[in-house]
Amino acid sequence: MKKNNALTLLLSLLLGLFILAYVVSSAGINNIIKAFELVSFYKYLFAFGFYFLIYLLALARWGMVLVAVKHNVPFAKLLSLRLSEWAFGYITPFARMGGEPIMAYLFKKECKIEYKEGIAVIILNKVMDWAAALIITIIGILLFMLSYSGYLSKKMSFAIIAAVLILSVLTYLFFIKIGKREGFFSAVTKYFKKIFHSNIHNGVLKVENELHDFFRKNKRRVIIALCISLIINLLTIANYKILALFLGANLSVVQLLMIFALITVAYLVPTPGSLGSLEGAMAIVFYALGYGAGVGVAFALILRSFELILTGLGLLFISYYGIKLKGANI
């Protein structure tokens, strides 16, 4: 990796560790340990199994989109590629948005999928993830703001609302623009040709053409993919319910919506794996709900352990495919 990239990663990691240390100290290590003691190995295994099934369902949606663009990638192969992308993204400052170059590279290297097609598939899946989670996130944030506004400063509340609204508007514009065969990303690169190399602008146009073709030819598949994404989010909420029960917290539907929303927001914080922000968000919401910050931190750490298991598997596949970090500057 370049020195600037390494420095950015190091600083974001230190920030995450600082936040995590503060949250753990505030919640109390003993309280966190007590919460962990409520979850047996078999309960943990059940929760992780549920989590992994949701992951596989999301992978099936990836496969469906690939078939729509005339690329039939075997499920096992797609799993290995997706885990590689997940692992690389997880160690970047943006856990859910950092592995796309690796995925595009692997599509080209292992599946003979051109970059423009691979990037189009990646963008479609990312946007569908966000679009399906958008309504739940907005409802959850509004409920939390109305019920527990005292736990957040006015600046933090404003920042959260602004971030969600901006992403909501961008998601809406994406579907409108692409559906009308108009430029979305190219509208930005067009006005910055002096900054963005012309080849980048041309590449963006090619990707958008792929997106236009997909929406024109596969409207039914888009609707099905969005429905699958919605089911994935509902199953994720169900998994939160199960895990919370294991920790002694019987959460209502409204409370689960708030937790889902705050987890979504926590992943926007630029630290590797949203380190610290996830634990902090869960400490706040579980404390506000009366279950204690220690239970919230334990809840977050268990979710993180699930992610780290997938990250470990992904790193093994990265090693298998012979990817070096310095080769990720695509």
C-alpha cells in the first residue's frame, strides 16, 4: 500500500481503538463479561448459523444479478470471491464500502468478466442493499430521536439525520436517473474532467451503459432483487432479536428497528470494521432501553465476532488468489 493509504488506515485504526477503549471502560468490563456468560457455545453457534444463512441469501442475489448479465458463476466460486471482497473491505476505514476494487479485479481474473460489467454488478448490489435498508433505517432513527433524544447531542443528532437524508436522496436519484437512461456518476465526472482523467470519465460512461441495459432488460429481476434485499434485512432484525434474547434482553419491534438503524449509521463511521462506533452505538441504545451498556457492548462484540470469522475466511481466499495489498490500486 502507498504510505498515505497506510497512514490513513493506521490513524483510523487508532481512532477506533480509542473509541472502543472508552466505550468498554464506560460500560464496565465486569458488566460485559456477565452478559457474555449468558450466551452458551450452542446459542452462539445458532446465532452465527442464522447470520451465515442471511449472508448466503445475499450471495444468491449476487448470483441472480450475474445471470442477468449472462455470467453464470458457480456458487462456491462466488462465495470465495465475495468473502475476499468482504475481508479486504473490512480492514479499510469504510467496512462496507472498501473491497469493491478487489471484487472487480477477481471478477476479471477468475470469471473473465470485464471491469465495466463487474463494477456495474457491484454497484447494483450495493445500491439494492442500501435501498432496502433505507426505509427501516429512517423509521428507526426517527423513533430513537423521538424517544431518546437526550442521549445524543444536537450536533450528533443533526449529523446522523443529515447523513441519512443525503444518502436517501442519492439513492432515489440513482434509480430515477438510471431508469431514465440518464447519467448519474458521469454527471459528476463530466464537470471535473480537468481533475478526473478523461479515461476515468469514459470508464464511468461504460459502466452506466451497463446499468442502463440491465434496468431496461431486467425490470422484473430488479424488483425480485429488491424484495430479496428486504427479506435479508427482516431476517437480520430477527437475528438481532434472537441474539438479544440470549443476552437477556426481550426487545420489541420498535426497539429492534432502532437498533437496526443505529447499526446502519455506525457503519458510516470511518474506522476499520466500524471499530468503536458499533460498540458505542449499541452501548447507548441498550443503556437507553434499560438493559445496561454492558449488554449493548456484548451484543456488538458478538456481531463483530461473526464478521471477523468471515473476514478470516476471506483473508485465506485472498492468499489463495495471490492478491497483494499493493496491487489493490486499480
